Amino acid sequence: YTKVIVSPIVKVKTCKYIVQGIIEYYDDKKNLLVTIDFGDGTCDEWAVKSFPNKADYTFSQDDWFKK
């Protein structure tokens, strides 16, 4: 897959989480697989995973970084 940073990933010293940024993942045929949105700058653990033509999935960064 290819990872494209659409909006800069922001990590601040006062928060253990990524607080802002958007990453898109594409397959080898350049089809969008998923978009990860880390939010609006608020210090929280939540990010949103969006699949084309499917519902969004909110997840904890604590769970994501364990993988």
C-alpha cells in the first residue's frame, strides 16, 4: 500500500496522542482504501477511520498503537 499524508500530522508535547492530521492509504492500483483523521487539534485518544462508501469507525489511538 501507499500512505499519503494529506494534512500534516501534529503531535504536541502536552498530549500523548496525535492531535491532528489526515492520512490516506491506497492499494497498488491507486484505489483509496481508507482515510485516518486524527481530529481538530483537541488532545484526545480518538481518531476516525473512513472507508470509501462505508460507515466511519471511531477508534482509540491506544488500541491502534498497540498493533
